[in-house]
Amino acid sequence: MISYRDNATISAEQAIDLYVRSTLGERRPVDNLNTFEAMLKNANLTITAWDGENLIGIARTLTDFSYVAYLADLAVDQQYQRMGIGKHLIEETQSHLGPNCMIVLLAAPKANEYYEHIGFEHNPRAWTLKK
């Protein structure tokens, strides 16, 4: 049985392991423990999915809880994908946000079609500025 938590403390090592198992690690700094610690520490809202004591999913969000929430990471272990866990992580995230708060994200290339399937609208006006 899959359980969802909004108060779980996870280590950077646990998160890195999950990101690698989800393929999101291909686009995240999984070789930099300090960066991952900061990513977890500074997220406003983190929802996790568990199969017993095994971390199998995460939704990591930066938000003001009122107007906008940036879903920085949505990762589900590849062995658990296509079971509705990602969608449920997003629903759990929404339940913690204000009624008019929108969720914004940049889709990973492999997940681009997934978001439309679960109700997101495509917006071609996204921009990034790398340091």
C-alpha cells in the first residue's frame, strides 16, 4: 500500500537514490550532496510517496502558497510509474495550496506528454537563465 507524507524528513542520499531510480537524476546534480541538501532544506513544500519504508516518489515545490507554486521536481521510481503516484503527489501538493494557487513547472523531456495527460496546459513562454 502506497502512503503519502507531507512531513517526512529525508536525507540527500535518499533523495539522490530516488532521483536516479526515476531517471530525473539525468538532469539533476546527483553528484553534489551539498546541493541536494540545500534543495531539500529550502523547498517550501515536499510531498513524498512511500511503499512501506521505501521512498518511491517526491514532489518538491517552491511556493508562496497563494498565487503560484513552482513544482521543481516530480520523481517516481521507474518500477512504480504508471500507477497514478505522480498524479497523486500533485494532488497532495494542491491540497496544501490556496484555492487560486497555480502550479507551474518545466517538464523533463521524457515527461513532456505526461503533464497534458493529467490536466496541465502547455505554455510556450517559459524561459530559463543559467548562471
